[in-house]
Amino acid sequence: MAEAIVAKNLFKRYGDFEAVKGISFRVKKGEAFALLGPNGAGKTTTVRMLTTLTSITSGEAYVNGFNVKSERLAVRLSIGLVPDVSNLYDELTVRDNLLFMAKLYGAPAGRVEELIREFELPAERKFGKLSTGFKRRVTIASALIHEPEILFLDEPTNGLDVRSAKAVRGLIRSLNRQGMTVFITTHNMVEAETIPQRIAIMKAGNIVAEGKRNELARLVGKSTIVRLSVEPLTSSLIKALERFKPTFDEGSLVFNVADIDAFLETLMALRKKLNFRVKSLCTELPGIEDVFVELTGGCPCRGCPL
């Protein structure tokens, strides 16, 4: 699978302040990738560098194969950007905002009507009169007017109510399922749990970890929760599983397991020896919030007392 985004040792300095400190990562085409971190971690600055909105102090970046430093226009034409604050015009209707964006990108007017139908947008209402949730939907639609290969979203559900945030997350997942490369920045744990296939965690301008959710969990040594229901449940079985320190919850045995493979091997061996039936077995990985706290030492929200 080809790479949609390549960042190599990216730095961004503002005077003596280093906002981004030599980060490197790659995003595959068709992948959903997230930069997760607290406010001020360098997420937005990274997106602004990749989308040509701010210069790169040093390092290299390629988006859709284009050099971000020397092929800025080609980069811009191949991406869609949803900033954390909308860039549309309050006094224009939804349709007029989209028509304006279509003219900027040379997209056909029919594309506007297509997006209005697909996103179920109130075409004749002025943008400034819309709810925050609908403003976000229109902003995403405007970023898709020229059918870009990559969609960048900076804090896509920031400030939305629960229902609107859920709808926006569903929309982003749908776009990714259709094959679009999605790059989001967020400090929202629900977003991090439900949208990306891979996550990079940022702290103070650095990437402190990167990988799939289960890879990040293993990286910080977090255990897997196993819920086991068997028949019959005997004292012999409980004693044989004592080293895994079982607890009871609503008729099931619950274990915190560091090595899931070793646990399952033991369980299968005991099943043959003790002749019990496994009624149900489910595993639960630690949440991204657990991993985040372990890696960064705090809550993702600036000013949070945790």
C-alpha cells in the first residue's frame, strides 16, 4: 500500500520556542490516522505544516507524493482541510458557500448539489444561523468539494454536543470506509477510540508513541481483561487458575492478564484435563485514555485536575 503522508524529522520553531521537535511518521493511503494529545502538544502546528499553511523550519514532508516545501499548490489541490474554526462565510447560504468553494477549486456546480443531498444540508439557510453541528457538516462538505485524496480534520468534534459529535464521527468513518485517507488531530478519547486505525500520541512537540491500539497497550505494559464463563465451575479449576488472580463478577471469572497467549494456552490445557465447557470468553483491551495517561502522565485536557 502506497503512502499518503510522509513526515521526516519535522521541526517548527517560533523564535526560541520549539512547537514541534523533530517528529517523523507515515500514513498509508486509505488509512485513518490520528494525532492524539493535549492542547498545546503541537498537533495543529503539525497539520498546518503538512497542509502548507505554515512553513517547515526543518525536515521534510510529502503529501500525496508532493513535496510540501516545493510543491505547495499541488499539495493544496490534492487535500481537503477542516480547520478547528470554520473558514466559511456567515452571511452566505450553505449552497452559496459551497458554490464559492467549487469555483475556487474548479469543481462542477453539480458537485455542490451532490454534497447537499449526501450530507442532508439545509441549502438555503445562512451559514451563520446554523447549529454548531450543522456548521461542522457544511465545513466538512466544503473540504470535499474537489474530491480530495486526503481529508485533514483538526479537532473535528470540538465544541459539539454529544449527538452532533456522534453524527460527525459517523460521517468521518463513512468517508474512510469509502477509501479516503483521513488524518485527524484530537484530544477527545471517544474520537481516538472509534475513528483511527493507528494513533500517534504527542506531548510537548514530540511523538511519544505510535501504533494500533493494541500495540500501544502492549507498549505501556497494560494488561488485557478476560471475562470467562464455564460449566461446571469447580474449585479445581479456580485453584488451577490461581496464578492469574481471578475475581468474580456476575457469575463470570475476571482476570487481568499480561500475556493473553499464555493464559489461553493454560485454559485450553485445563479444559482437556478437567473436562469443562467454555460458555463464553471475551477480552477487553485497555482504553486509549489509560494508555494516554501512562505515556503522558496526565489527562488530555489542559487545565484538568487529573
